[in-house]
Amino acid sequence: MTKLVVANWKMNGDTSKISADLNYYAHVSETNKSNVILALPYIYLVWAKQHLLVNSKINLAAQDLSHYLNCGAYTGKINGEMLKDAGVEYVIIGHSERRNLIGENGPILVHKVRNAFESGLTPIFCVGEPLSARTDGSYLQFIELQLAGLEEIEQFKDIVIAYEPCWSIGTGKIPTMAEIQEVVEFIHQYMQKRFSYVKISVLYGGSVTGQNVDDILKIKSVDGVLVGGASLKVSDFTDICAKV
Ligand code: 13P
């Protein structure tokens, strides 16, 4: 199976950077691939799709969507239908920054995943333990709880799960390969048991670089990577894509 590489730009970029970077990515073989997914800030998505990535194989992701399904009086919200209309294929849901900074919790995230399915988007659902749960050994229970809400969704479809330990995001610290493998296999088993009829991919995210991506991708159960900081530098991101 082709592994995925997802760039999470978070709240970064402006028109000149996005124009320069995406023009480059659309024209070089290392990055112009359907398994390369760019999660840009909302306001750049339509422009990216209709102008910068024309005839490119690269896919787009949003970094969030509304937990309201239908259009209506929800000032400031963007729903799945709008994202699909903009040419977006994937949506990140439950990133730890939104869980921790904005306080997004289980039921809201379940609504968001359900809405993504209903809108024809593939969710990239993020899970991962804080340092305290890694230290006291309760990390698998922590992740199991984060996954448990998904069982409420009746019409389950293909999904991408990203394992991102909170303590690894933006810190330069990554788990050992054995630790990544343990959690990724746990997620596969958990999901397989309940949703064996859909395609489940499990990514690793947290301080991924051109230097460590080879080792991470050697882990058979890892279906790709979710890249933050290194996706903002063209040469680093091109390096990573070349190895996926
Ligand atoms: P870094 O790659 O900067 O650690 O960020 C990871 C991340 O949060 C991607 O969603």
C-alpha cells in the first residue's frame, strides 16, 4: 500500500509563501503525488485547488470542520459540504492543539467525524497521549478512550487515524520505533475489531523530519506520516516526500 504524507501547516503561511511552495510542489516528481496531502488554512484552499494545483495529483485537507452538518446561522463556521465543494478530500479532526487549546472534547469530535463521512471527506482523526500518560504507563488506555467515541458512528467509512503523542509535537523528541509500533498496532487492532469493513490507515506524527522518516516508514504497520514544522520548509518537505 502506498504510504501517505500529510503536511499540517497549522496557522502558518501567506499568499506569497503558499503560491511559491505549491507551484514548486505541483511541478516536481517528489511531491506531485496523490499520496501527498496538504492541510492548509481554510482561506487558501479554494485558491490552491483552482489555481496552484491545477493538473497536480496533490490532495488537499482542511484542518477542521464544523460540528454542524447543514448550512445555516453559524457565524464563522465551515461545514463539510463547503470543503467538498472547494475540492478538499480530507479533514483533520481532533488535533491535540484543538483538544488542548480550544477544549474540543469527545462528543464534538464524534459529530465532526460523522459530518466528514456524510460530506464525502476522509477524516484524519488524531489521537495521542500527554507526557504524564506516557510516564505512568497508561498511554494505551488513554488512546483507547479517545477512539471509543467513534463506536457511536453508525455509517462508518474509510478513515485515517494519526497517532501524535502530545509530548512529541514540535519538541524534536520522538518515541522509539518500538514505542511507535506498539501504539500503531494497538490502534489497528482496536479499529479492525470494530470496523473491519472499512479501510483504516494509521499515521505517525510528531517531530517527523527528513532524518527520521526512513526509520518511521520502515515500521510495517505505519501507513504514513503527519508532518508539522518540517512541512513548512520546502527542502525538508520535499526530502520527506521523496522517501514516502
Ligand atoms: P511537528 O511535526 O511540528 O512536531 O507537528 C506535528 C503535528 O502536530 C502535525 O499535525
